[in-house]
Amino acid sequence: MDKEGFPMEKTGVVRLAKVLRLLVTITFLCNLVALILVPGLVGMYSPHGVLELYRYETGRIFWEFLTYWIWVWQAENTAALTLFLLFCGSCTAVLLWQGRRLLGSIIEESPFSRANARNMRRAAVCCFLIALAALLRMVWGFFYYGAIFPLFTYNALFIPIFTMAGLLCMVMSALFRQAAELKEENDLTI
């Protein structure tokens, strides 16, 4: 609503934010489903799991999947991978939720707020946590496998990518906080 009480015309930015918020919500829900499936999928795609899964008929795949969900915790390497994926998936869920909240404020046409600065700070912390988890998993891989091949995995890529994403989110947080302060000062002077 504008100052006279008439509905405001929807801008292209608001329409885009609505579409993006829908896509982020769908991705968030898929992420939650994937978190539930992670232990079973890790067990199923481990060297022993794939070979044995195809021996059973279709009706038993669900029960075998549940067996792998339990079995995955028996071996050190599959347990480490499962914990890593669950932790990163949880951080990703928080990232998506913060993005959803940020898009909600754009839809409400109030993007420059202290709440958005906090949302971006939370997103930065999650990015840094993912980078730290990738570093720990890579170092663990050096000792567990006794080789340098963990240096050539996606974990090695996660470290700089999520560190840079965390730094970018920190910069955005500072910008949102500064914009909110300027907006508050401007509102006081009028």
C-alpha cells in the first residue's frame, strides 16, 4: 500500500523474489528429504552396498535400504562420510532458510533491515562451518587412507568455495546493517 492506501504496483524485483522464494522453498524441502536419505544412500553406494542391492527383487529394496541405513555406522569411512554429509546438509538447510527469509523481506519491500543483516551473518557462519567440516574431513582422509588423494576430492574444493561464500555473506551482512542504520537515520530526520 502506498501513502494514500492504494495497492502498490508489483515491481519486477518483487515478482522475481516470489519466484525465487518458491524455488528456495522447494529446494529446502528437498534438502530435508535428502537429509533423511543420506545414511541409506551412503550405505547403498559403498563398495559392498551396490553389489548386493541388485541381487534382490524390487519389493525388497526398501528393506535393504533400511538395512544400509543401520549398516553405514559400522565402518569408519562410511560413518565419517555420513556425518560429514549430514552436517553439511544441515548447514545447507539453514542457508536456504536464511535465503528464504531474505527473499520474504524483499517481497514485503523492506530489504534494508537489521533482521536481514542477522540472516546474512547466520548464512556466513554456516558457510564457514561447511568449509571447516570439509577441511577436517580432508585431514581425516590423509590419516585414514595414508595418501594424498583426499586433496583431489570435492572436500578440497569445498574449503575455498565456502570460505569465499562466507566472506561474501559477511560483507553483505555489513552492507545490510549499514543500509538499515542509514534508513533509520533518514526516517528520523523526516
